[in-house]
Amino acid sequence: MMNTNFLRQISRQIRRHPLFYGLNLLGLGLGIACAFVLLSYVRQEWSYDRSIPDGEQIYRIGTNFMDMGGFAISQEKLQPVLQEKCQAVAYATRFRGSSGFTFEADQQTFPVDAGLYVDTNFFRVFPYEFIEGQAGDALVTPDQIVLTEEVAQRIFGTGPYLGKTLSLKDEKSTFSVAGIVRPFPGKTHLPAGAWLSVAPQLSDDRSWTSARYYTYVKLNSQSDKGNLEDFFAQLQREEIHPQSAPNTSFETWIGGSQAVHFYVQPLQEIYLYSDLNMDLISGGNPTQVWILGIIGVFILLMAGVNYVNLSTATASARAKEIGIKKTMGANQSQLIVQFLGESLTLSLLAMVVAGSLSGLLLKLLETVSGEVLLSSILDGTPQWLLLLGFSVLTGLLAGAYPAFHLSRFQPVWALKSDSMGHRKGHLRNVLVVFQFSIAAALMIGSLVIFRQLSYMQNSDKGFQHDNVLVIRNFNDLGTKKETLREMVEQNSQVVTTSINSRMPAGYNLWRATYQSETMDQAISLNGFPIDEHYLSAMDIKLLEGRNFSGDLATDTSNVILNESAVKALELEEPIGAVLNDDRRVIGVVSDFNFESFRNQIAPIVFNYDVDGYQLAIKLTGNDLPGFVRHLEDSWSQLAGDEKIRYYFLDDNLAELSAKEAVLSRAIGIFTVLALFIACLGLFGLTTHATSRRAKEIGVRKVLGATVSQIVVLLSRDFLSLVALAFAIGIPVAWILVNKWLQGFVYRIDLNWWMFAAPAIAGVVIAFLTLSYQSVSAALNNPAEVLKDE
Amino acid sequence: MIVLKDLEKSIRSGLKKVWLLNQINLEIQEGEFVTIMGPSGAGKTTLLNILGMLETSSGGEYYFYDEAIHRLNERRRNEIHKEYMGFVFQAYHLIDDLTVYENIETPLLYRNVKSKDRKSIVADVLDRFNIVAKKDLFPDQLSGGQQQLVGVARAIIHKPRLLLADEPTGNLHSKQGEQIMDLFKELNDQGVTIVQVTHSEKNAEYGTRIIELVDGNIKNDEVIREIPKRIEV
């Protein structure tokens, strides 16, 4: 029979010791909330594409050819090759992404922002549940469309929807609904909204060196990733190599820049781990998932430690009760049940606190990090179970030690002794050190991440990027391009303008192969098609030679290199050197960071091209809104309906460090919370310690101790623990931040003050936490304390 | 009921060994009301705790109803303790967070008595001790005498055969002390065996036998009255 007396007892104890239980509840609640939010985030990031049936048999094929880097899209002919020749493949599908559709039905327009152009195998590989229609019948002709139920409802109202028609805005074609599907229940990297037939876009492209389609395969149940990789090895050797480079050996070809490579990516790893170009959605960040997940676990541990510490510290108060109960016939297991019951009750109360805090925390996280890290928190049974699980687990783990420790007391001893709190102080000290070591590592970590972030954002990148506006659809003006440029340049704010096809930080694929006279094989390098104003607009420094000139027609076959390209092309005397296709080097510019600081600055070849598709405008920055108005006016005079699309270069550069910015702010928040939890524990412990030593303090004051001597006496022990914690936390943090920084080619140097400053701050914060209790104890009138002797 | 043969209790104190009890030989019959007296540090409480199985001896033999307690494991000892013994302390040792009612009920909870039975047993005892009106009060709302009354009520709620009392009136003034001793006498008349530790000669006179301990040895053992005939209730 379960004895529920402890429930009554605990509610009375809460009323009797509101501070003790308040601290415990706040600490536990906050800890559970942090862990819950962070691990929900981890769970969400890991959950992508796991609700797709047979997902572990589905793979995506990415490709890399001409050394252009890895792409999530692949060759048009890959799908039929896989379907016909690869034994391991049950179904192969190819499809294209879409930025969204605008549909018209009944003279109304309906934007749908998630859509794909797919083939008839698509619904075999991805078995969406068909509410209306059948997977086999859908999209067999190009005038069919498949919608999700939600989209169909938005467009047509009520069902059944099969056979209803709609059209694409600005196009004559109409489509009839051939299927209504239910999206996969969990998160997925596949957009779901509307599916159209890809058939009209297919062009019978037989090249192995162009890519436009996503290719996914579902393997038959006997096959695995290895079979697929074997197939590609064979395909390279027996088909692609003989077709594309019959005159070179396979080994030379596969190791050179002309090779065609394939990536086999398991479906469930795409979201988190794929870092290929042209991915369907921008993927997750595994480093961030790991870091935040581990922080979540540690914060929960810290909150649990608070509970253990406060429970064992107040053991003396409970000792008498344990002695009595044992004398009354309670055995150890009955007492363990009581104490675990107490900690479970507390942790369930903490769960209520955590539930309400987690929503706030999520809001705070979103506001500060500027990104929706987690789409929902207390949504659905699994999440509630997760929260409940956390709370119960915390209650059991945190309650276990006090339960076994306290219930072991020998009754006689427990009744006699009123100084249990003094005993077993070692464990409490170890746990305090543990907590503050974590807090120390977090403080150092967030400082270093913050410094690296601000280095990435503020350091000299080798070119000027402020006040540069880029019109990305400049080409839409056609013959009026030069007119707009003249209109813009009349504005007094404009320093200069440059027509080009590539800006730093922009997403661009200009690459070409180059070879100097001394090289055996051509290499693939970044191309920057620019006009003669580009270098001055971006303030890129010319080290040698000359800039392009508008007056020299021959400049179209001349190139300018950056320093890295000079090295890559093995040029000793770059100016005047001749590359393949009679390209002559006329200038060398200094290297500049046009990509993320994670990457080494890549070699660049600048070509002269006055017909670029975008216009960069360097401004003085005095009145940006005024200039934007002027620009939009000029544009609409020339372009009519077509809207101008532009961006500021600074915003694009900020994107390069967006992941670090989010991580930095998220860690910042949790560092503050972790420190707060550690201080809550410290506050509780000092409260207990000072009350235990009240008499001693009184006696010392009577004997002539000053207030500051008492404060030092009371703070010394705990402060040395905190100092020890930093001594442990610093090397740990050093190893971790060093490892993190290794991910960056351009990074800050670790400096002693990055460790010293958090350490000093930590000790000061700990001292302030302690001082409230110790100062007020020191100020007490000794007569008050001593009179009830 | 109780037989002690050459019972010893020693503790290590630094490098030395100190004997708290030395070669104790003692027999206690069912129905006796034994008073253990002696100066401070004579080992009275230690003897009481060993009898009550709250402490173990370090040598010698202890038979309780012919069961060799010194050979039993802790679990079995606890069972015997639970079944036969009740304890009264000098400092009452009530649980602060529990009401009078709940304090008295506690021993029944650890003996898995059903809720309905518990209610009637506790109601019975409250009635018998005249503390029904106090049942919802907390210990700190009671006088010392009342607290000890609750302490005794709690000690006998599960009908122990042996009641062990360590200076039960030590914290009470004389009037309250008399009330508790009258209660003990009454319980003894009803057949409960009692062993009490006390300094008070007056309290000793309520009993049937006085054992005097000095330095861990029995110095004197004297029967002062006949064991009362059991009054059935």
C-alpha cells in the first residue's frame, strides 16, 4: 500500500521553508525548461524525413563535375540510367524545385509557396498518402496536378476535389486535380503543397556535365548504400570516362578536374549533414545541434545538482525525522520511497514551472537569435511526454542520492546528532565545483564565439562592402540598361557604378578551367566577370599591372588574378604571362574574403565583360532612403511593371556568418541561465551555511570580529571552490573553443584575457551571490543570536 | 522475555577501545516494569538502545523470546523491533510537520495497516489519552506534557509487548511527569513490559525492579514489587 502521508508533509514543508523550496523549484524548473527547449530543438533537427515510410531505403544522388563543387542536383539522364541499369534501385525519380506557384481559379489568385515539378515515379519513391486519386494515375499527363488537402481546401473550399481545374497565373495552361495527398506527419526537407508534371521541361540532355534535376532513388529491400556506390564506380569507369575522355587513362581522368563524381546521401541525413550547393532547403547545423544539446544536458545536471546539494545540506533538519521514523518501525525502503516521492512531487511541480518558462524561453531565444530555431514546443503528445519524462527523470536522479543517503542514517545516531550538515560536505563541494566548471566553460565559450563572430563581421575583408547596393535584375531592362546607369550616376550620392556578374558573398557558379604553360593539367577557378569600375567600386587593391580599360578592345581576352590565383597557376612573373586560350594576365589584385571565413580565400580570375547582369552602386551613404526612392522612381520609368530587385552587399555578407550569429546568441542566453542556476544553488548553500553558523558568528562578534572579517570568513570557502571550478573549466574550455576555431581558416587568436575576464566575472558574480547572506549574517546583533542558548 | 549473556558494547575512540557496557547478564520476564538507573555515562541509554534493537552489541548474546538477536541480520532484527517494541524519548521526538493525529498514525503506516483500521485505532487511542481535541494541532502548539502524551500514544498504538522509555519525564515538570508515570503504570498493569531509564528515584518507584548501572557494569539489581497480575481490557 502506498503511503501518501508524504504529500501532506511536503506541502507543509513548502509552506514552512518557502525560500528553500522556492529556490529548488525555480532552479529545477529553469533547468528542465532549458533542457526541454534545447533537446526539443535537437529532436526536431534529428527528426527530419524520419516520418517518410521506408525512408532508410531512400537516397539522393548529388554530383560534382569540372571541380565545381558538390551539387544536390544531378544530370537529367541520371534517372533513366539508374532506373534501367541499376539492379539495386526499385524506383528512381527526378524532379525540379520551384520557388512557388500562383494559381488562378474562379478569377481569384492563390499563391502556394511550396511546389515541385515531378515525374511519375515521384509518388512511388515518396509514398504520400492519397486521400483522393491514386499514386499510379497522378501526373501521367502534363495537364494534371496533385495538391495537398490544405492547399486544395484553400483554393476550392470543400471537396471532393478530383477533376477540378485551375490555371497558373500568366500562363495559358490549365491543370486538373489528379490527386489529393496528405503530407508526411513529421518535418521533411521536401516542400509539399503542389506537384506538377516535370515532363514538359525535359530536354533529352545527354550531357554528364550539366545538372538540373534532383535525383532520388528507393532501393529494393535487399540492397544498401554500398550497392549504389558500386554502381556509380562502375558507371564512371565503363560509361562516363570512355565517353568524355577516351584519350586519357581512367586514373588521370578521375583525379583531374574533368572528372564526374557522385554523392550518395541517405535521405535522413540530408537535412542535417548535406552541405551541397543548390539544396532544396538550407539545411541544419550539426555543430550547433550538438553544442546546444550538450548544453541542455549540462544545464539539467546543474539543476539536479542544486537539488542534491540543498537536500543534503539540510539533512540535519531531516535527520531527526528519519531517526524517529526508523524507531517507529520504518525500514530503509519505506524511507527511500518517501524521499523519492518528495523529489518526484517537487520535480512535477518544477515541470509546471518549466512548462510555463519554456514558452517564454523559446520566445526569448527567437527574439535574440533572430531565427526560429524550434517551430513549436508544447505541441502534441510526444512533446508533453518528453517534458514529463525529463521531469520524472530529474526527480528520480536528483532524489536518488538524498534518498539513499538520508535513509541510511542509523536511528540512534540521527536522533543524537544535530550536525549532520557538516558531514559529507565533500560531495557538495565537488558538485559546486562541477557546476561552476560548466558555467566557466560556457562563459569562456560564449565569449570566444562572440569574438570570432565580431571578427568575421568587422575585420577588414580586403575590400569595401558598406553602402553598396546591387540591382540583381538589372538585365531585365534590356536595351535601357545604360540609360538607368546614367540616371543613377546623376545622383550626388553615387560614388561609382559597376556592371558585373558576380559580387562577393553572392551565390554564383562562374567557374572556368585555366592552365599556365608550366602546368600539366587545367584547374577549375572562380570567375568574376566585371567591368573597369568594379575594382574601384569595391576598393580592391591592385598590386601589380593595370586595371581593365574601357578603351582597349583586346581587354576581353585579358585577365586579372588575385594573389591566390597567381599561386594556383604557379606563375613566377604573373604580368604578361599567357594562359590557355591566349589569355594574358594584365594585373594582380590582393586577396579578399569573398566567402565564409571558414574557407581559405580561393583563386579568382577576373574577366572583362561589360555586359554583366547586375549593377553594383557604391554610395556615399549620406541618405540611403532618399537614394532608394530615387532609384525606384528611375527604375519604374524605364521598366514599367517589372519590379526592381536589389540588395545591400552588407546584408549578404552578414548571411555568411549567420550560423555563428545564431549560435553566439543562443549560447549567450544559456550561459546566463546556467550561471543563474549555479548561483541559485550557491545562494541556497550559503543560506544554509550561515544559519548553521549563526551562533559561531555571534560569538566571534562578541569577541571583537569586524563585519568584513565575518564576511571573509563566510565567503572564503565557497569562493575558493568557485576559483577551483574556473581552474578546471579553463583548460576544458580551451580545448573546446580551440577545436571550434579550427573550423575557420580566418580566426581570432586565443588570448589570456578571454579566459581571465570570464574567471574574474564569475568570481565576482559568485561573491555578490554569497555576500547577501554573509553580510546580513555579519550585521546581525550577536545578542539576538545567542540569547536562546 | 529477554535474556542477556555477557553482553558487551565497545567503541573505538582514537587508538583506544572504550567499553560502554561490560559483561552484562540480565533476565527480564514478561510483565516487568524495569527501571535502569545510574550516573551519566554509565551506559543506560546504550543498554536501552540495544534492547530496542536500535544499536547492536559488540559481543555476548541477546535472546528475545528465545530468538538469538545477536545472530540475526538487520532485516529480521527490524521486523522483530517493528512487531514488539515501542519507544518514548526524553525530547518527545514528534515530527514537526505532522499533526498529533498523523504523528500517532505513523507507526501504523509502516506496518501496512489498512486505512479504515488505522482510523478506528487512532480514534481509540486519542480517546483513551484524552487528546481528541488536540488531534489537528502541530507539536509546537502543545505543552511539553501534552507532547509526551502524544509520544506515549504513538509508542503504544501498534500494541507493542515491550515499551522502552529513555528519561520520559526528563523535560517535564513534576505534575506532568506524574501523569506520564501514572500512564506507564496503567500500561504495565495491562501487561505491557516496560524498561525505562531515569535519574528520578520517584519515577523508579512506579516500577517493579531497579537495576543500577555504573561504568557499564550492573552494580545492583533489586526487585521492589511483584509483577502485577494482568488486567484484561
